[in-house]
Amino acid sequence: MEFIPTSRQSSKTRHIYKMSTTQKRLLSASVIIAILALSIWLGIIPSKIISFLFGLLICDELFTNFYKIKRFSTSYSLSVFSYIAIIAFDSFFVSSLDIFPLWSNGTLFLALCICCFLGSFLFDFKTIKAKNTLEKMSPFLLSFFILTIFRIIDSASFPYALIGLIILVMSADAGAWFFGKNFGKTPLWKSVSPNKTREGAIAGILCTAIFMTLYWTWAFPSASLNVALFFMMLAIVSILGDLIQSKLKRYYSIKDSSSLIPGHGGFFDRADSILFTAPFYLLLIKLI
């Protein structure tokens, strides 16, 4: 006789196989880390391709979920094309034009300026009245963040430098999330992101300093322990990047940039800190 489960049994069965948010976050993070690890292991070109694709997905999330522009409309297509064109120019034409040093330093300077521009949104986004400018310029702005990651990949210290950037952001994010969730009481910036706490932020900064100092002195034995101070500063930058994205999401009245990554939201939700930290991290590499 065929067994037919009752509605109560079916409900229990569904409950058994339902994953918690933490389980989804861990599983999704594991898949993303595996993809990144594979691309780094394969070398420079695959790492750039993955970075380019992540940027393309973020561009899509911005236009479809933040700006509510229909996918493949004229405005959407032109914007995505501008992002692709800038990346293509960097990848195929810069070296042949013999302007790489100037181009490299120029893109880093512009990326740092963009960080300052976006950082101003934390204080009063509405009075800046930059909404239309932001929407029109976002593919251009995003492309320079991706080009900064390209320069990290191009550096003589690849793949250690790129792995370091990932560890830095993950340490700040994981430390702030775990300690903030379990011990956080005081809001970090209530009007921007009420769920983030000062206790979590401090823990994230300390976790970053510890893990990155251990990693950096292992990867570069000649490095001084003073780099811990730099990594604490970069952890603060990473947290600011997360806050800027939270401010944008509140302004556009959305919870997540998309639902493509279970437990995390979208690619912009995961990459915000990496994008914002990358220019300062590249500057650190150049200085030390």
C-alpha cells in the first residue's frame, strides 16, 4: 500500500529540511569562497574574469532593484555597455597605447575620490541631491572599483595580495556579525543601519588586525608588525563601505540588492565592503 503523508507530517518533513539563515549564509559563503579560490588558483586571467562578472551582476542589481529600470531597456543596455567598454579598454588597449603607469595611477586616484564622494552620502544623502547623477554614473563608478581589483591582481604579490583583501573584508564582516549578534547593545549608526552595533564594529576591527597581521607576516616575512595599525584602518574603511550600502538601500527602500545568494541577499550585499576597501588596500600595497 502506498504511504500518503498527512498534512501535519508533510509540514514536519518540510520543517526538518528547512535551512536556517545561518546555515544558508555558511553554505553560500562556502560556494563563493570555492569559486574565488578556483579562479585565484587558475591565475590572473580567470581572476579578472570573475571580478568582471561580479561587477556586471552588481551593475544589473543596481539598475533593476535600486533604480527600478527594466532589464534590457535602452537605458539599462547603454549603462551596462559603458561598464563593459571601460573594462575592455583597460584589458585590451591600455598596454598597446603605452599609458599603463599613468592609467593605473589615474584609476586609483579616481577610485579614492569616488570613495570620498560616496562617503558623503552617510551624512545627508537627500541634501546632496545626487540621485540622478548617481544613477547615470554608477556603471562608470563601479568600473573604477573593478579596475582597482584588477591592479591588485596585476601586482607582483598576486595571489597573496588578493587573498589578503578577501581575508581582510571577511574578518571585519564575520567579527562584526558574530559579536554584534551575540554581545552588541549599542547601535553603531542607528539612522543608517540599526542592526549594526559598536561592539560588533570594534570586534570586527580587532579580528581584522589579528588575522591580517598573522597572514601578512606569513605571506611577507619581511613585513613589520606595525602593519596591524594599517589593517585596523582598513577594517574601519570596510565597515564604512557596508554602511554606505545600507544608506543607499534605505534611501531606495529595499532590504537586499537581490535574492541571488541565499542567506546573504545579492552580490552587491557581499561585495560592497570589498569594492570600497580595494582602493585603500591597493594604496597600502604601493606604500609598503
